Amino acid sequence: MNDSSDSRYAIEFRNVSCVRSGLPIVSGLNLQIHRGETLVLLGRSGSGKTTTLKLINHLLTPSEGDVLVDGRSTAAWDVIRLRRMIGYVIQDAGLFPHFTVERNVGLVPQIENWPRERIRPRVEELLRLVGLDHRLAGRYPRELSGGQRQRVGVARALAADPPILLMDEPFGALDPITRVELQGEFLALQRRLQKTVVFVTHDLREALLLGTRVALMDAGRLVALEPPQQFLESTQAQVAAYVQAFGVNHHGEPNS
């Protein structure tokens, strides 16, 4: 481990910039993410949220600066080992359509050479954990509802018990009722598992509900970083404008 790192931090960004096709997508990002917290990256489309997420699991490489995971630069990690310690959940789950639920959830343990007699109970355990009947294990993604597919995506990300979970607009494509249900289930799951979670959303109410801290990004820069209530009460112009645009009051409730 890097001697200059702080063991409280699961992830650190040190003056990180990312330029793609000559355009700065993330600029001068300094950010420390504590172990066991849920940090929400909030912002409009194009603000740099997903790019920031992809810098953590080395899907993208910084143009400047350094990203540290568990005290080690992502450039120094074996990329396969790095990604296997990081669960990744995307919108609409990204399941393999020709794999059953059981094969989708058990994929990483299988790659990690877990014995079959260990994988099957793990799959059943995870399906219960995300609120799915184990009898769905033999179904294919096309046979599931959107909410069920997203639950399978979370189960797959958790299969090998990674310490870090990256979630990119995971509930964004769901109907409002299912979205609320999954938000509640996520909170219960996180209280139980205490993973380090980085969660991307443009939805302010979702950010306030799920985040330990809320990081507002704008044009590739981090413009605010606060716990939810302090974020809502901020007088900073960019935060106030976002809160006003989303139509919520200082309790996080919709304005009447």
C-alpha cells in the first residue's frame, strides 16, 4: 500500500483530469471516498459523472493525476484483479441474454474458479438478498421484468463479495413505483453489507435518499461535496440552482 495514502479511504482522486478527443471531460478532481460510505455523483448529462466512475475501475485512464483504489494507483493494479474487487451495476442490468439468471449471477465466481457446489448456494443466497425467488434461477433475462433484471444485476455485482460497488444510473430506466421499491431495498442492503458504493444519478431526490455524501459535478468539475441535509441547505449558487431546478424544498420534498 502507498505510504502516503489514508487507510480510511477506499478510493482517492488526486488532481485527476481526463481528456477525450481533445475535450476535457473531468478536470482537476480531488476527492476521497471513505470505506463503507455511499457517495453519490450528481449532475446533469455531460457533467463527468460516468467518466469519474470509469476511472475507478480503469475503464478509462487519467490524462493527469492519479486514482488510487485501496491505496494503490489504478495504473499499478493488475487490471483483472482490480475489476474483480469492484462490482459494477449499470442501467438495465447489462445481463448476458443467452445466460440464465443462475449463470449470470455465478459468472464471476466461476471465473474465479469457485467449485460448483459453492456457486449454487451463493447464487441462491444472493437472489434472496435482492428479493428474488430462487425459482427464477433457470429463467433468461427476457423472461424477467425490468425490476427483476435490475435485481439480478445487483446480485451479479455482489457475487464474489467485492468491497467496492459502482452503480451507474441503476434505477433510471424503471417505472417510478419499481424505482422507489429498489431504492428502499438498496438502503436495506447497504445497511447490512456496508460496501463502499459510488452511485451515479441526475435525480436529486435519489441522491438525497441514498447518499452518505452528495458530490455535485458540473462541466467535469466537482463543485460541491456535502452530506444530504447540508447539500440542500447550501447557499452555493450552483447547488441552489440545481435544487431549484429539481423543485424540492430544504427537506428534500417536492415543492407544492
